[in-house]
Amino acid sequence: MNKNMTLFKVYLLAGTFTFSGGMAMLPVIERELCDKLNLITKKDLYEYTTLSQTFPGVIALTNACFVGKKVNGTVGMIAAGLGAVLPAYILMSIATVLYQLVPQDGIILSILGAIRATSAAFLITAAYSIARYNLNNVVNIGIALVCFILTIFNLVSAPMLIVLAIVFGIILTYGRQVKK
Amino acid sequence: MIIKIFLVFLKIGFLGFGGGYAMLSLIYHEASKFGMTMAQFADMNALDGIIPGLIAINSATYVGQMYGGFWAALVATVAVSVPSMIFVPLYVKYEAKINKNYYLNQILSCIKAASVGLIFAVAFLLILSIGLNVENIFNWQHLSINYTSLGIIVLVIFIYLRYEINPIILILASGLLGGLVYLI
């Protein structure tokens, strides 16, 4: 079968049957592309996975683009990327249209209220699990704390804080380099 | 409107380091300009959990669809995907020249720390809105505690961290509980 079609189908499959985030796609990709089809080695796949996390943008999509590019050049990249994005786009479009049709009163509001509370809980657990791996020194804890306070008091916008973090990171590493 | 949505999601894509959840704080910040409320943001986050696929794509599609319809959803999805399509070919072409070294990792570490602060802040504001019925911290005098919501938040955090139950089951179960609370 055509390599582009294969990439598209494998990522479409992985995107359709994985929930809550892109990392969950990996086992499916590994099974299909590495074990069954031998299109890419596991070492390459996991190297791209690590590498993707250093780029801005949608991590799992960046990963899909790397794999597609490696297997079949730019066309392969587009095929894999399209496959990874389409399920989320199509299913979420349908879900949002249905959601807009739901009247928000009575029992439905009560149900939504409970779901919103669960949603807040998920956000806390997500933040906690990212914090556990990244807040491992005083500087990082300080940055996180400053960003938290500035955001809840609505003093500096979120995009601006990211830009400031980049600038701070550059100054910090430059300073350390000079010290050596 | 469509051009505005495209530019906003391009910005979110290029500043979005650290995955879907790290992007959510940016998405909330930008989408609130289009009129997104905390409740709608919470619903988006819940839908992200139920609908398959990448969280950032799900969220972009939701915001586009909600505030600009079909074409805006498509445009938001394309815009948030642009950075991947640009950086991958660039990296492959100039791999040898790009330092994937200590310094880059240092800078990334700072960005991720900022992202953690931003997610906690959005989570905090969400709890303020859902559990205490206050839209921002300056209105704290007007708070009225919603015990059911606060109870669910604490319970779900505990269950999720302790037993790693599938998020879809937790969302469905909490929905059922919300329905029962109304009927009783």
C-alpha cells in the first residue's frame, strides 16, 4: 500500500481511539508503524517524541510530522499530520454543535454544574502532574509562583508571561555561561 | 472575525510550549476576549476529556465553532497546527546547526515552570467561579459557597490521583450525580 495512505490511516486510527491527549496515541503508533509495518524504528519514534516536546505547538502533531517526514518526506508529513488532526477536528465540531443545542436550565444545568466541577478537578491534577516533573529547583518554583500570582490578580496576560519566561530563561542561561 | 481567530490561534500555537494543558491557559485568556465564560471553558475541558483526539485541536475547534461557526473552527484548527508544519521541516533541514544542548533545555525549563503557574492560575479561577460563584478575585466579598461543586472537586482530585480511574467514567458519573442532586 502507498506509504502516504498508510501514514494517514495509522494516524487517523490512533487519533480516533485515543482519549485525553496525544501521548495516549503512542502505543498505537508503535504497534502499527514499528512492529507491524517496519516503517520506522522504535528508537527514532521515541527520539522524535522527546524532541517534539521542545517545540512550541501541538506536541503529538509535531511528533506525527516528524514521523511522516522521516518515512516519506514532506508529503508523508502532511499525510500523517492530517490523519492526527482530523478525528479531533471532526468529532469536536459535531460535539460543539450538539452542545450549543442543549438548553442550559433545570436538570441539565445541574448535570453541567457537576461536570464543570469534575473538569476543574482534572485541571488541578494535570497541573499537579506537570508540576511534579518540572518544579524541581528554586528558580522554577519561583517562576511558577510569580506567574500564578500575576495571573490570578489579572496583572499580566498569559501570552506576555510566556514571552517574559523565554527572555528570563535566555538571561539566566547567559548569566550562568558568563560565570563559568 | 475569522482572520482574528486565525491570528489568535497562530499566537497560541507559537507560544504554546508543553502540550495541551499548558496551552489551555493561553486559550482561556484569548477566548475570553471572544466572550468565553468560565463555565464554557469548564465545559470545553470536559468535552476535551470525552471526545477523542489531541486536546489542543479539540479546544481550538470548540472555540472556533462557539464564537465564529464552521469556518472559524476550521481556521482555528489549521492555525494551531501551523507551528508543527513549520518547525519540523526547518529542524530536519538545519538539524546540525541547531544546538539541542544544555542552554536550550534551560530556557525550556523556565517556560515550562511558567506554564505550570499559568495552569494552576486557571484552575484556581475555575474553582473560584464554580465553587464560590465569584468571577474574579476582586469580587471575593460576594462569594457564595457551592458545597456540591466543592465536594465534587475534592472527591474527583482524590479519586483521580489515588485510583487513576478513566476520566470519561468520572465525567459520566459526576453528570449522573448532578442529575440526582436536582431530582432530590
